Amino acid sequence: MVSPSHIIVANLVVAIAATIAVILRFVSRTLIKSFAADDWLILAALPFGWGMATCTIIAVHFGLGQHARSVPPENIVPFIQVYLASELIWACSMALIKISVLLLYVRIFGTMRYFRLLAYGFGGFTIAWAIMVIFVCTFQCLPVAYQWDKTIEGGRCIDSWLFFTIGSSFDVLVDFALLILPLPAIWNLQLSILQKVSLIVIFSLGSITCVFSLIRLVAVAQAKDVPDPTFTLGIVAIWSTAEPCLGIVSTCLPSYKPIITRIFGHKEDASSSGSSKPSGGNSTFGSKFSKNGGRLALASASENEDDHQLIYNQKELISLKTYATASNDSTARVQDIPMDNIHVQTNIDSTWTHKV
């Protein structure tokens, strides 16, 4: 078990880590001058992470981490009330984090209808789950005051341990579902195996949340009918704060590419070249894999250079933009072509570069 000082330090560390993570995320988004709903939701989740840390530190003042025999009787009521408040805050914070992740997925992979439906389904389930947890936590005893005042006649409570174990189990299942959800979409992208694996690794950073969800579930399951609750619940309190705070951190990690690019610059990691030269006027063709539609736009305009680049757009993690030069007239044309029906036949001098 852990001492009160360890509980305080652990809560401060994860709360500060979450704060730094969100600050870096907004610095990153400022660099590319682009903000989205998932950014604002993760910002909204941050105060709830602070709230978890605050409630836990207050609970330490009222006896958390101490043996029950050492806790003054007058501290029991405020201890239970603070612990109840932390349960409500935890449910809100986890719901905001999960919905933020889902909105990020929709923003990137939303062109696929099945993916949107799955994401919206998970979002609806997450909201319903949060409402249920808040409702049951509030009314687990009737009247509500019976939670901390067992002298009230006619009061009754549900099996709160069973409810929290089941609720934590659903939380873990949703976390793993969110981890798996984007993998098929990434694998179907027209990218090399190495690029696909790299993207899967980036999105798998969310597995950090799954680890802490599992640890918290184990801690909750072991807390049934303990004879020394104020001492035993110390470890549960630590993981209950760590889960949302480190969930915020892991959710922010994939958004740091613009910061890394600004610090270290672009790195070319692959190149290849062809040999035949086109005749006639030069033109540049550009195509972009859009996050908002299922089509590619093909445009041509007069240029004096021959290059073909496959790059990652800094504004989106996996937006795909390609440019090629080929023989053509100087008249600019823009045409929408379905993503699965692109045929380009031309001889070009090309150099492929990948910028991440």
C-alpha cells in the first residue's frame, strides 16, 4: 500500500503531466493555425483531471492512506463525500477523453461511411455510459445522505462494489475498442507497409490508457469488503487520477508532429528516380487525399519543374498530397476523380520523397 505523501506526489505528477501535454498540443495546433472539436474537448477534460487530483489530496487530509483506527470519527463523513465527488468527476473526464479521441478519428477517417457509423455508435455508448455512472454514483444509496449517515432509518444501498467493477470493466472494453477502431482504416490506406506500421504505432499510443484502465480495474476489484478502507483505497485513488490524466497525455501525443517538425525539420527517408523525359509543355498535377470527402482532386497548371512528391500535410496527421509533372498544355484544369478509379499514363522524370 501507499503512504499519504506518496498519494499526494503521484496525483501532482500526473496532473502536471496532463497540463503540459495539453499546452504542447495547443502550441502544435497554433503552429499550423488549425483547431478542431477534439482539441477543445481535451481542453475541457483537463479541469476534470485537476478535479480528480484535488479531491484525492483533500481526501488525504481526511484520512486517505491512513489506517482506519488512526482516522478521527469526524473525518469519516467528509471523506466519503469527497470520494463520491471524485467518482462523478472521473466519469465526466473519461467520457470527454473518449469522445475527443472519436472526433479525432472521424476528422481523419471520416470519408469512410462505416467508420463514421462505428465512431458515432461508440460515442453514443460512451455518453450513455457516463450518464449511467453519474446517476448510479449519485443515487447508489437512498436517501443520498445514507451514503455517509447510516443512522438514517429506512436507508438502503446497492452493491456499489459490484457496480464499480462492472463499470470499470466496460471502461476497459471501450478503451481497447478505441485502440482497435482505426487499425483497419489505416491498413487500407495506399501507403507502404512501413508507413502503415508507423501510423499504427502512433495511434497505438492510446494503449497507455488501456494499461492504466486495467490497473485501476484490478485495484477496484481487490477493494471489496476491506477492513481498512481508508488505507486500502489509497492505491485506487492514485490509479483513478492517473487514468484520466495520463489518458489526456496519450491522446495528445499524436498531435505533436508540427512541434517536432519545427524543432528537427523535415527528414527525407526514401527516394527513387525514373529516367524518361516528356516532350511538349510542362504541367504540374496535384492530388490530395481529403479528410472531408471520398474523392481526389486532380489539378494541372504550367510549371517549369519536374518532380513527384508524396508528403504528409502538417495540418493533418495522415492527409496525403501528391504532385507530378508531365507533358501537357499550359491550360489549368481541375477535375474530381473517384479515389478508386485513378489512371495516369505519362512518362516523367520523378523523384519521390517522404516527409513526416
